[in-house]
Amino acid sequence: IPAVIAIFKYAKLGILGYIINLIIPFVLSVAVLAVSCVLGFLVALISSKIKRKNMITVVLSLAFIVGYYYVYMQAYKLLQAILANSEALGNKIKTIVYPLYHAGLASMGNISSMLIFTGITLAVFAVIYIVLSRSFLNITTTNKGAVKAKYKENALKVGNVKSALFKKELRRFLSS
């Protein structure tokens, strides 16, 4: 939103450019949603294949969050490097990050780039939606059939209630 306000205040765009700049945040949010769905799908896929799902899910989620914040914190340095080598990086950006290149052109009022950016974003989101609708429910509800332990009669250990409750909850947390 602050970028849109700055564009409205300082850029000399036509009415079409201003309309496009109002639409771009919504299209970008669809792209972010698609990336989030892919990351969530990967976490669910990995955690469905292994034991101790809670621990792995927590560790993977934290790893994704740490990675996101690391990239976010490095964004300023990345922007400085891009500005210092803008012409050399311009051609690489066109090929590597093609949709974002068109998002930049669209923000300057280029309607064809807006259509390309929106089309690519919606196509990627549609593919992700189709893949998730077919497989995500199976991944999250599949029972892998963990091996059941056979009962062995042993002498019971007597302990206090607090430690027994703590051990029970710890086993429950680590076992799922």
C-alpha cells in the first residue's frame, strides 16, 4: 500500500496506470497465496511420511519462518546490489523472474504486461489449486498404519501424579 501511495503521489501515469497500480497488490496477494500453499503442501507431505510428526512439523515450520525472515532481512542489501548493477541484472531478471519483470512494467502503466503478469499468476494458482484439491486431503488424512506394540506384562512402577501426567503428555506430544 505505501508503494501505491508513493506512485500516486510522485509518478506521472495515465488513468490506466493508476488503475493497474490499484489492481497489482491483489494479484501479488494471489501469488503469495500460491507460494504459501506450495510450502504448506511440502510440510504436510514431509510430515505425512515420518513418525513424530509434531516435532518435524514444528521444526520445518520454524525453518521456513527463519528462512523467510533471513531473506526479508537481506532484501535491503539485495536492493542495493540490484541498483548498483541494474543494467547487468536487468536482462537476468527478464529471464529468471519473468512474471515479476512484467509486474514492474505493469506498474508503469503497461496493460499488456499487466495481462501477462495476471495470466501467469492465475495459471500458476490454478495448477496449484488442482494439484492440492486432488492430493492434499489424501496426504492429511492417510493413516500410515503405525506398528502396534504388543503388551508385555511387567511390574508396575509407582510414581507421583505430576510426573506421571508430565510423562504421559510428553509421550503424546512426541508420538504423533
